[in-house]
Amino acid sequence: MHIILEEVSKVTGVSKELIKSRIRMQEAADARMLFCYMARKEGYLQREIGDFVGLGHSRVSVAYYDVKLRKEKFLPLIGKLSG
């Protein structure tokens, strides 16, 4: 998950510390959601992801589906991460 965090930080321009924080700034929240999405795609369990970024497992699930539902917003970033 450290590699995913590093890559999400690079692509979004949000520091790793902000991604793992509970700050509500939109850029940090979007980066956190993107991290949850990518970690789930890589096969990590919601509990593992939540423990890593300090979220409850249900919040990880919500973040994952937020990215799926708003894919047009996140698609350019997902493309950079998948490549």
C-alpha cells in the first residue's frame, strides 16, 4: 500500500501525510478516495485499507464507490496510475 500511496500522492499533488489525515480539504479527500479505490482494485481488504489511512471499513467502501460513480472526474488520474 505504500507504493499506491506514493503514486497517488505524485499524481494528485497531495502529500502522503494529507492523504492519511482526516482533513476535509477537497483535494485531500479526493486523493484519499482515489487511494481507497486503487488499493481495493489491487486486492487489499477494506479493513486493511482503513487501518492504513485511518478510516473505518465502511468509509473505505463509500470512497471506492464514490470514485466508481464519478469516474469521469477521476478517469484521468486513474489512467496515470494504471500506466
